[in-house]
Amino acid sequence: MTTKGLSRKQVIISMNGDNITKFIKESLSHVANINRALKNAKTEVLVNFIRSDQANITIITSKVASLSDLVIIKKYVKNVNCIDVSGIQIPHLP
């Protein structure tokens, strides 16, 4: 059995556990909203799904995200009402 390592199609955003829990509860709507923002910017990247671990949320994309895609994702995550933005780090690729 083989396991797959980190992929360049992942956008990693570090945040505290409380923020992760709140963000993941609404992950389906976040996927739709991020995709809408990316489509409005006319990028070729779309979000497939969002997963979490103890210190990060990982946004899995259809293609490798560019810097402008990361800015769009960061802007969306920072504007989510239910989370504390002070505990959010800058999105980055693995």
C-alpha cells in the first residue's frame, strides 16, 4: 500500500483549533463561495474539497494555485464571520 504525500494542488492555511472546527462545519458552502470568487476572477483553479488536521485546514484544488489564487482564497477566509482572523496565517503551498 502506498500513501500519497503533499501535492502542489493543496493550499494550506494555519489556524487555531477553534477556528478549524467552525470553518469545517460549513465547508460545503465555503467550497462553493471560494469557487464563485475564483470564477469571478476568471482563474482556471477550482476548489475540490476542504479537509483539516490539528493545526491547518487544507484546501484541495483542481490545479496548482497561483499567487493571485492564494490572495483570493486568503481574502475569502479572512472575511468568514464565524472565525477569529487574528489566528489565521497566510495561505501557502506545501
